[in-house]
Amino acid sequence: MAAEEEEAELRLGGPFDRRTARLEDGVFRGNAVDLPEEDPRVRRKAKGFEPEQISLSLSANHDSVWISWITGDCQIGSDIKPLDPKSAASIVHYGRTRHPLNLQATGSSLVYNQLYPFEGLQNYTSGIIHHVRLTGLKPGTQYFYQCGDPSIALSDIHFFKTMPVSAPKSYPKRIAIVGDMGLTYNTTSTVSHMRSNEPDLIVLVGDVTYANMYLTNGTGSDCYSCSFHDTPIHETYQPRWDYWGRFMEPTLSEIPIMVIEGNHELEKQAEDKTYVSYSSRFAFPSEESGSSSTFYYSFNAGGIHFIMLGGYTSYDKSGEQYKWLEKDLSNVDRTVTPWLIATWHPPWYSTYKAHYREAECMRVEMEDLLYSYGVDVVFNGHVKNETHALWTWHRNQDLYGTPGDQIYIVRQPDKCPTGPNERSAEPKPAAADTQNLLKSATLGALNLPRSIGAF
């Protein structure tokens, strides 16, 4: 390819200059191998109740941000004693200059347990998880902060930048869309490449740590059902969550992450509890967006309204998620947030046989609603082996016979055809536009052929 064509592939018109760093050939290592617990990037360095695993999440709008962290160490074994959440305060000092940090916010704390009613299985109790919401923030502004309990220990000073104000020509410069991360050596390459593109926001479309690929004794496998088919319950090794939090802290203490649940976060335990770690470790703008659940919520990032949907909770038309979605969509003002993007974990469209039509019931219940409100783009994860992971104009144009304006993007979109769909004689979008979509999404960033440029 000529240099001019390569340059055109990486850059699209918009209100600001866009350039996506290339993912070099050979950076990934074939079969994924998990980082061992001895790796210095995942080992606990914090002493006593010093803050660790610091991360940022957005609230529903630009004027609010969540800061989360953990104090105290986890415990795993047959004789565990949960820490008292009240033993360390949840305080953030922050300001627009590094010194002094003249503003303060307080929040809440919790400890969660992963318990198994079976002899020989090890139970787990977390460190103290803190969530503090900062409010009254200015748009597109850098803030510095420290978190912790001033009477015990505070973190180093970190910084973040708030989202731009919601408006038709106001957007984050770049958003990284990632899924099925895990904590492997390939994860380290993914995160390194992601950071090289300097995103303003990370959206993780499910499957975070893959802690449920391990027994409670720390023995792991690429195929749980193959290796551990006789366990009385699907076990999980919760310290993998702590390893992931430590590895990601240098990134997530500066760049906010928005997460939606995947199947690997289910982690069933005693009393049929599920998704406890997922719901405990991250802060979600559920209340701010009118949701009563960590499984679905929404937020604005400049002129984009993101809808995060739950593929592993009730989605039928009579359920709470559907009712919330109807209300949320009806409140979207496209003159303020022209872009409407939805994400959930299991794709409605995919050629991957192992997950083929796995989320068909969700599609039947929700697709018409999303389409009626003109959702622009959908991001999914879940399929991660060799597959023609789908990009499609709405419903492959089969049902309506006319081209829609809704694009579904799953994994490995470079393996999808970019030519016209032979089943429809209707005109298609320009090949150059679809090719740019596919090439860019392969790199973990999507360049949209509209006025906002790349994100």
C-alpha cells in the first residue's frame, strides 16, 4: 500500500487531528498465558492500609467522576475474618493544581466475600473497597487527587481529565473499546498499545479477569470444564481480581474505565449469589442514570450517549432493564448528544459457532427498541477465537430490505467482508468508509466517517 493510502487509513476528517498508533505485527504471542502471581506487576506493594488498585469511572455527566481504591489485604482460606469497612475512611483530596489539593469528598466502603459451602474449597474476603464521587467538576479540565484515610495513609498524587461538555461538536479525542481482557502476556501488549494511543476513556465490554478459569487453590486451565469437570460448583480464584487491579492501576488511576458484565464475571457462590466481585469492585453511575442495577446504566462522554446493557440479567419487555432502557432512550436529546452508542457483552450477530445465536432472546426483546431510537453503533465482545466477527448494517438488511444506519462491531472485524451484501440489491455505504471502520476497529479504536473524527 502506498504511503498516501496508509496515511488516509489512519486519519479521517474531523474537528481535530486524528492519528492511531499502529499495532505492530508479532506483538501478540499466540496462545494466551496468564501472568503468574510472582510477576512484580501484580504483586502487592502497598503496606498495611495504604491505598492500592486505584481506578476512575465516569458519572452520568461531565461534572462528576468516581474514584475507587482498596485498602488492606484480601484473605483466602478456610478460616477468614472479613475486615471492618469502617476501619479506614473513604476520603479524596483534589483540586485543579497539584498543591494545594483544597477540595475534599467523602464516600462509602464495603468488603465482599466469595464463599463456598463445600469442604475443601477455599473462601475469600476482599480488602476494603472504597468509592468516592467527586461532583461540581468543570468540563475538559485536569484535576489532581489523592485518596485514602489521612489518619492512616494517602496515595501518591494522581490526575485525570474530565469529559468535555455534551454538545454536537464536543467529543473526547479518543475512546478505547476493549473486551475479554483477562490478565495474560497478551493483555500487557493490549494495554501498552492502548496507552500509546492516549485515550480519554476506556470502555470494557465484559470479561475482565477470567478468575473463574481457576480453582480456589489457584490452579488454572484454558478450559475449565475440560480440566475440572467434577467440581461441585464452578470455582473461582478471587486473588486474580486483585492482580488485575494492581496491573491496571497505572492506567486506570489516570484514565476512567466504564465496564459492563460478561459471562466470566458470574462467579456463583453460596446462597446462589452471582456477580458479587464485579458489582463490588467497580463504581457505576447507576443511580445517576436512573438505573437500580450495576448490570445496566448510561452516561455521556461529550456528544456521545453511551448505553451499557446487561446480557446476563432480565431483558424481557416486562422487566426492569427494558423499562429503564425505554425511559433512558426517550430522554436522549440528539441535538446535545448526536451519537448514540450501545454496548453489551454477548453479540446478537456472529458467525462463531460456539456462541451462535446465544443472545438471540435478548435480540428479540430489545432490537426493535434500539433501532426505533436510531442507535448508531453497537460494540460487543465474547467471541474471541477464529471467527468472522460481524460488522453489519442493521440486521444484514434482510428484514427491512433497505439499508439501516446501525452498525454492529464484534471482535476481529478485519475478517469481515467489506463488499456489498449479495443478498440485497440496495446501495451500500462507500467502501472507503466501511474499510476505514473495519481497519480502525481492529486496532481497538473506531474512526467514524462523520464529523467527529476518531474515537
